Amino acid sequence: MREKIRKRLQNKTDDQRIRELKQVLSELHTIYKELRVELTQELSDLTRKRVSRASIGKSRYPAIQKARPQLAIVSFHGSNARPLFQKLSGRRIGFDPQIYLGRFDHRDVAFQLLLIPEIYEGTADDDRELMSIIRATDGLLIFTESEKDLLKIIAELRKAKIHVNLEKGNPAEKGDEMTRLPSLVVYKEPNPTESATGVQVNDVQRIKDEVYKRLGLTRIYLTKTNRDGFSLPPLVFMQDIVSVEDVLTKIARTSKSKFRHAKVWGASAKFDGETFGLRRLLSDGDIVRIYGI
């Protein structure tokens, strides 16, 4: 600030310097205010740089051991999706802007639930780590108060190469160019427009049913005896086309040379206990007995 005043007085006559000094004295309060603003901004910039350097290589979020299927609850700034998380998981949580982990069971499947910090315009650029966590999930629950906020969420996710797929029965598609995630819109209030699609937050049973449909899951139950002796939980596949070979790969991870055949009860079989080979396809809810391993 002294330098600024010196420059104002430079190359002036005595009369001009007198007038300038009087002007400076009259502006002194403002000058100090400007100096304070400048110093505060400089301090803020330096602090931000130091924090940035210290955080290189460190994660802002706790490590999450992923279970499948995994759902992320996504909402826009100011929406407060905590009630949805609590209704589904039964877990009461705080208000800290962090990732909360929970689960819920439906149709013999354990769903892992992530409550994601609220998204704002610019999150795709400011918090790429968070977007990577969302991209790695198997589906989205988009909690929103309005169509306007819904469009903002969709636009922000798209910046991070995440496509919101609102159609049923389309499992997640991961790719470098774009990741497509099956999604369900959950409204805080009843649907704001007649054309809106989604579920109201209090309709917990329907939310669970719709999530199951959208993820395109296939459950296969294993038995060592017959259809009445199957074990829980079932094998869960994130796809709607599953073969006997897929089941064998998931449970054995060894050579298939010992496999003889499988017996199947359920929608895929023409009759109870029909014999299947490796290539035969199975349906959701089938009960399978493997022979030879």
C-alpha cells in the first residue's frame, strides 16, 4: 500500500503533492479496507494451495469395500436425501458431507447403499473422485424435489461421462466414453407433473421392487438335494442372461473337466429336475444342483 501511495505522488509538483496527500488522507479508511481485502484474499489463496499440496495422493472419502449390487443415492444441493437413506437402510446418520454406507435386503438379495454428498453445478470438475465412485456403482437412486433439479443432476453426471438410464431391465454398461447406469427417480413429494416418472419417497416397497427390475438381476439358488433344499443367499448375477457355465465359474473357479451335468428346477426347466449342460441358459429364481465337482 505504501508503494501505491508513493506512485500516486511521483513526478508531481509540490502543489499537486499537497492536493494528492489531502486526497489520500480522505481515502485512508477505504485504503485500509482495500488492503485488508487484498491480504485476506492472498491468505486464502496460499492456504488453499498448501491444503492442495498436502492432499495429493490422499482420498477425501473412506475406502469402501464394494458389494454387488451397489446403489448410490444422488441428490442436488439442498435436497436432503437423508430420509430416503434412513428409510431403506434403517440407519440414522449425521449431517456431515461424506459418503454414508448402508444396506437393505429384497427378494433374498443384499443391496449395498451409498449416500453420496449432494451434487452442485460444477461437481464434475471440482470432485472427480466422487464422480469416479458414482461411476463404479451398479445403479442410481436419484432423489429430487423437482424436474428442474433432476435435469441439473442428469446434466452434471453427463459431464462426468455418466449416462442416467431410466428404462427398466438395462444393467449397467461400463465404458471409457460413457458409463450407463440404470436409475430410478425418487421424488420428495408426489410427482410434480403428470408426465414425470418415478416413485414417491414414502413408497419404500415400490422403490425396492423398481430397483430390482432396473438392475436386471438374476438370482440362482444352489442345492445339494432337490428344489426344497436350496441354500441362501443365492448367487447374484448383474445380467439377465446366465448359463450353467457362469454358475460353475462363480462357485468353482477350477477346471470344468469334472463337471458332468446339472439338474434344474424353475422357469428354465421343462420339468422338475431337468438335466442341463454347460451352455444351457437359466432364469431368475432357478434352483440348480451341480454334479461332478
